[in-house]
Amino acid sequence: MSVAADLDWTALSVCIFFFALVTVMGFGASRWQKGTADHAHLDEWGLGGRNFGTWITWFLVGGDFYTAYTVIAVPAQVFAIGAQGFFALPYTIVVYPIVFAIMPRLWTFAQRHGHVTAADVVYGRYGSRGLELAVALTGLLATMPYIALQLVGMEVVIKALGLTGELPLIAAFAILALYTYSAGLRAPALIAFVKDIMIYIVVLVAVAFIPYKLGGYGAVFDAAGQAFAQKPPTPPSGLTLKASQYWPYATLALGSALAAFMYPHTLTGIFASKSANTIRKNAILLPAYTLLLGLIALLGYMAQAAGVKPATPNDTVPTLFRTLFPGWFAGFAFAAVAIGALVPAAVMSIGAANLFTRNVWKAYVNPGVTHAGEAQVAKITSLLVKLGALLFILFAPVQYALDLQLLGGLWILQTFPAVVFGLFFNWFRAPALLLGWAVGFLGGSFIAYTDGLKPLHTVVIGGANYTVYVGLLAVLANIVVAAIANVALRATGTGTARTAQGL
Amino acid sequence: MWVLLLLPFIGLLWVPFYNTATPALFGFPFFYWYQLAWVPITAVLTWIVYRSAGHGDEP
């Protein structure tokens, strides 16, 4: 590690203080919220004992769904292209009616049968090892690049503090790996309290103080509008959308909302809840974070108005904070973002570890594994998953992580029919859903790949062009193929499982 | 009552309806404050569905 000339000691000290605080909390978390239950059980390590009430779940899911990468990337997009970057807002609004309608049912089914992962639920419902494996591998594949992106978020603030080299990142991740290993889901659940409160403070101060310095919100929007007017017409940018952006905006919002709670990390927060009603209450209370996200997005315009010139779009927020805030508050804000990366990274690695343990290890390697054995396999897997993500960030171009995360959203969306439909009706059979998944997964990946790894694809219907989110197209194909195949299966009387669990 | 949960989808996914700068509110162009307003509206709609389904008395 070398020290850059512009190292801000005040900011760095504040940042290290908060990092040390959450490290102590992380290691102490194994004793928190612990009942009389045996700790050597996957329900304990991987789901915190399935006992998180409304407030813990609110902090945990809030801390885990609105990631550090969001805090960096959403304002970066808004800074670069304006209104189109704002689709994160409708996305994180419509996601909650979806959560309210689906997730209490999923929780109830999982709790009744002791399921820990989405793939468990699918195996329980359909008795199909093939469909279970498809859901499990999709979850693992989609989560890995997502963890890597949290590291990108952390790297950006480490750079903003004036530190260079990879050592701070490696140290931060090693500490995270160790306390996740020892305390399981309780560690990020406890740290989420600190992280979320810090982020709320940072954002509320920023959205009051920065516009005050820049002459009010009207002035901020005017300045951003003028900045966009100077930009070339492609890619389209501006304070409102161009007509060509209507479909992309709406389909990205809807597709992302459908995919959001299919990820292992968000589902882990659902499975860890105490009751179905805990989830319903959270569907009402979690939008508070969406309001925060909307305000975070506006930091992109504040950066325009402040005339900040970030080296890359991802440096927008750190550069803005360093320019306008005193060192100690910038340090506090950077600590909030760095800790904001730890919570989702921990929950993601736990969700991935649960999937591997239950749906690969137990299903194929050692079906007779004990509860203690499951917890041990999961703990080691969580270490390996984090190590993989770290190596990826250190040795592969960042663009790979971005591309894979984009594909990850498309992939995870393809598990929606398999995971959700069975919670509502008995009509679908496993082979049909598996075929639909394969078509959506492979077809969607192929289209995205041939489009140069862009999330949008243009389809021509009746001579008119519609540019839509490729993940949503793929899941439509997935559902249509599954439905047709299912009609065929039912007509021939095949494809029923012998061991399916009732709702 | 469940139909109330569809309103945010209509309000937010029909983009041309709100893709304008005016009327502005507190300096926010319509596009921004309209979408931000849907955050509390959606929470309240969900709460109404929650109450009407009788979940308010569950643990």
C-alpha cells in the first residue's frame, strides 16, 4: 500500500473508526438474538434462527437490497444520462406490491417444510432434482458477480480516501469473511443497523446541505438540464425521457422488480423472517429506503450543478462529497458506503453458501449430512465464494463484473416461474418449467451477447420498433414455452412428481 | 381490495403520462416529484390491502 499525496487523514481516521466498530459488532454478533437452539444448524448460521422480527428484517433487507453499488452506480448513471438512470425509482416502488403478494406465501411454505433456499422450495413443491439444480446454479451464478460489484463500490471509496493499492480492500474483505464465518447471518443483520443509520444521515444531510449551497433544487435541476443540452444527442440524455426511452424505462423497471427478490441474498432476508406478517409489514415499511434511493439518485444532478468533474462516472458521489464536505463528514460518508458494501456481500455469500450446501452438497455429494455438517459446509463455502469474488476483482477487468451482473439479472429472472407459480396453483409440472427456464436462460443470454452485452433489445412488431429489457423478453418466452410444454405433458399424462409437497 | 396493488404499476409503467418538466413542485420537475410521490402512495395502498385482509391482528 502506498499513500497518495492527497491523503485526507481526518476522513481516513473517521472511516477507520467506524470500520473497527462494525468489526467488533460482527464478531460479537454470534451471541446476539440467540435463543436456546443449537448453533451448529444451518437454520442458525444461514438464517439467524428464522427469528428476525419486523425491525431487524427492515434493516437487514434494506441494507442488503439497497447495496453500496447502488449508492455509487445510480447517481453515476443519473449524472451521465439523466432521466433514464432514474428507472431505479419505479423499479424499487413496484417491487413491494410484488413482495407483498408473493413472499408471505413463499415464507409459509418454506417454514412448514424447513426449506432454506429457493431451490429447496422448488424441490419440495415439484420433487424434481433437475429443476432444483437449475434454480440453485442460476442463483449461484447470478450472485457471484453481484458480490464482486460490492467490492467495486468499496474500491471507489478507498480510492477517494487517497489510499492506493489493493491491500485495504483485501484487509476489509478478510475481516468480513472471518466474522461471517463465525456469526453467520446475525453479523450482517447487526451491522445493517449501523450501515443503514449512517446512510440515512449522509443522504439527509447531503440532500439538504448541497442544494442549499447550490441555490436550491430548482437551480440544481436547471444546471443539470443545461449540462445535458451541451451533450451530443447519442446516447440520449436529459431531464426527461426521449420517446425512444419509454419502453426501456418501463420494462427495465418491471423486469428488475420481478427479478429483485429471486436473488439468494434478498430471499435469505425473507426466509430469515419470524412470520409471514413480518414480510407483509416490511412490504409497507421498506419503501422508506426507496425514498432515500430517489434522493441518492439526485446526487447525480447535484454533481452536475456543482461542476464536479469525476474521473469516471462511478467517482461522481465520492468526488462530490470531497468537494463540498469537510474532511470528517466525507470520511463518515465513505465509511457508510464501505460498510454498505459489507452487509450485502455477507448476505450474498451466505445465500450462495446455503444454496450450495442444500442443493448441491446435500443433493449430490452427501445426502446423509447432519445439521451440524450442513452448517460447516456452508461456512466454508461462504469463505470460498468471497475469495472467488475478491480474486475476480483483483485480476479480471471491472467491465467483466458489470457485464456478468447485467446477465445475472436476466438469469435470476428466469427462476421466477419455477419458484413462484407453484405457490399459487398446481397446474405446472417440473419438466415444462425446466424447459421454459432453459429457453429463457440460454435464449436471453444469446440475445444479450449478440447485442454486445446491452440490457436492451429491439423487437419489431407489426412494423413498429420496441426497445425493451432483454430479461423481460426472456422470461416471457420462458413462460410461454413452459405453458405450451405443460399442455403437452398434461395431455400425455406425464411429468407428475411422486413426492411433491402440498401447499 | 387486491386490485389496489395494481395501481402503482399503472401509474409508473405508463411513462408518457408523467414524462414532462411541468408542473414543477419545490423546484422538482413533474417527472421527479410524481414518481417520488408514488412511494408513500404505494405504501398506503399496500397498508389498506393489509388491513382489509385482516392481517393487522396476526403476529
